[in-house]
Amino acid sequence: MDRNNEKTHFLSNTKPVTLSPSWEAQKLPEDDLNFKGIDKEKLPLKPPLDKWRLVFIIFMLHGLGTLMPWNMFITAKSYFEDFKLAPVDGNGTTIYASSFMQYIGFASQIPNLIFNWLNIFVQLGGDLTKRIVYSILFELLIFIVTVLLAILDSTNWQAAFFWITMISVVLLNMANGIYQNTIYGMAATLPIKYTGAVVLGSNISGLFASVVSICSTYIFSSHRTSAIYYFITAMLVLLICFDTYFALPLNKFYRYHTMLRRKEEKPLTNQQAVTKVPYWTVFKQASPQMFNIFFTFFITLSVFPAVHSDIKAVAPDFVISPDLFASITCFLTFNLFAMLGSLTTSWIQWPKPRFLCVPVILRVVFIPLFLLCNYLPKGVDRTIPVLITNEWVYWIIAIVMSYSSGYLSSLGMMYAPQTVQPKYQITAGMFAAAMLITGIFSGILFSFIMPTLVAL
């Protein structure tokens, strides 16, 4: 064979490498990348290690990215209420500012809830890779609009700014519902701690948003400049998530588990190919952990931040000044200890799945405990007595609530995919993500009755 024929033969038999982390895309050649020449039926007996924990870090970053839209908008409360929606004459408050947090809560959680559940049953945007890629790109587009709105002077069109922002939040959380649900489905196909990595990243997200908000406020004296760089930081995080996602198939550890998953899936006949996923069976098998996930977040969101942030210090000379009391004992404490709770599950998984419901149900005690603290909701005359008057006792209760929230929610998310057959773990992971959002939304709704309970 002459050189020209050899070159032609080589080119005709060369297959392109497609960097698609989604095993279901069916486009990644099995003899390329990490396991060239190894039959998927003869995978190494000893699985490769996650060197430098790169895959763990990547999924943690995606966990951070999934809650970035929610945390960035609620943490920017002062920017919206005190700057963009403030009255022109500087006196009083506008209707848009006074109702901003209520509107943004519903504009965020309702579309997130709907699209989390919808993404389980309908392939919105195609396979897993397309869903994640398109969702991140769409979120980036919305953040660009948000930055442009920060640049523009909206003093004379506050109503238009308010509704454009709300529409942006709705669209942002539609995409985020798909992104969040899908990333939990992907993590479910890996060892148990990688679902915990996503939950850990979600808990880091709140702490990250708080730190970025404080830093941008102190560095820049202008509300406008501070908001621009604040939202640009969110865009940078999403770009990092986008970039690292396509690095996954280059990792031997991830590639091994991708091929292992394909090995476990039996070849489908034409009859089997059209059979639908047994959603109800999967949900029933994972239902104990679905309850644990739902109830953990329901209790947490019933008291945080609605009740938690309205608890005031009793002693006037407490070590934390009144203007920083809520910021430190509520927001910083919750975000920090929820993150530590999630991190703990990387080394300790106790109790086991069968008994996880015990500490989850016991957390209901936090509702009366927080109500018995010096909880003073705005515009409500409290009638029941304050029984917990010691700030240190209240702070310890807050720490235990926060830590248990991060720890138990991580365990529930980690255990859920393990209760079903390997081929249905993605579906179970998606159900778990949807129950997470359902718990959050239900807890937020339940928190509205808390002021009434202390005014009976």
C-alpha cells in the first residue's frame, strides 16, 4: 500500500472524539479517551481513583451553580429595594420595594418547582448534556440582561424595571429547574458521595453569595457598580460550571463509571425500547428517602429565613450588635453550618437509610423552639410569652438546626438513588431533586402562618 493509500485508509477509519459527558448521548467512541482498547465487558477489577478529587469538585461546583440564581437575587435585596425601587424623593417606600421579596420568592420557586417535576417525565431540550448546556447558556443570557438593567438608569420607569426583573427571574428559574434536576440525575450514577457533593455545593452557594455581596458593597461605594460586579461574578461561576462539565469525559474515574453504567444496561429489544420508565415503581421504591428529603427541607424553610431572621436579641449588651445580630446569627450561621453538615457526609453516613427518618421527624421540634425565642415579626403584636431569652441558647439551637439541615438533606439525597436498580438511578436522582424543591416551596408557604401563631 503506497503512502497516499495509507493516508486515505487512516483518515477513513479515524473517528472523532465527542466530548459529551452524557452517557446516554451514545456518541462517545468506547475506544477513545481513557480506556482505549478495553472492552466494556472487561473493565478493570480495581476502579480508577478520582485523582485530586476533580470529579467531586466539579459536581460541587455544579451544586453551587444550581442555587446561584436564587441566592444572588435574594442576597441583592438592598440593591433592589433601596436603590432601584426606592422612591424618587427618598422618603418612605414604593409598592414595588415593599413587595419585592414576596414577588421574587414566588417568581423563583413556582417555575423551579414546575420544571423540576416536568424534567423527569419530558426530555426538555434533549439528552442530559443538551439540557445542562442549554440551561447554563440561557441563565448566562438572563444575567447579561440583569447587568444591563443595573447599568441603565431606571428611575423614571420603575414599574417596567420591576416587571422585567420578575420576568427575568421566572425565565431564569425555568432553566434552573431543568439544570438542577438534571445534575442530580447525573450525580446519581456515580458513587454515593458525589450526590453529596452537589448538595454541598448548594449549601456553599448561599455562603458564597453573602460573601460576594459584602465584598462588592465595601469595595464599591456606588450601588450600581457594586451590583454590576456582583452579577458578573455569578456569570463567571456559571461559565466555570459550563467549562468543567466538558472536562468530565477526560477523567478516567468518570469515564470508568460511564462505561460501567452502559455495561449494566442490558441490550434492548425493539419491544423493550419503547417501554417507558416505570416512574411510579421507582418513586415507590425510593419513597422513604423522598419523604426524608421533603420533610428536612420543609422544616428548614418553615423557620429559615422567615422566622429565623426576625428573632431579636433580648439583652441590649449582647456581644453582637443589634444591626449585625440577624446577619450573623441567622444568615451567616445557617449557610456556614449547613455547608459543614453537608461536608460531614463525605466521611460519615449515619444513620443508615432505614433509620434516617427518625432524626428527620425529630427536627419538627425546631418550629416551636424558634417560635419561643424572641421572634418579633414586623407589623404583628406578639401575645405568647418569650420563653427562650438567652441569646447563646438561641444561637446553639440555630447551629443545630443548620447543621442537621445540611447533614440530613445530604444523606437523603445520597441514599435515594441507591434504593432502585442501577438503570433507574438517574430517574430516582431527578425525583429526589424535585422533592427537594417541593420541600422548599412547601416550607416557604407554611412559614406565612408563623406570625399568626405567635399572635393567637
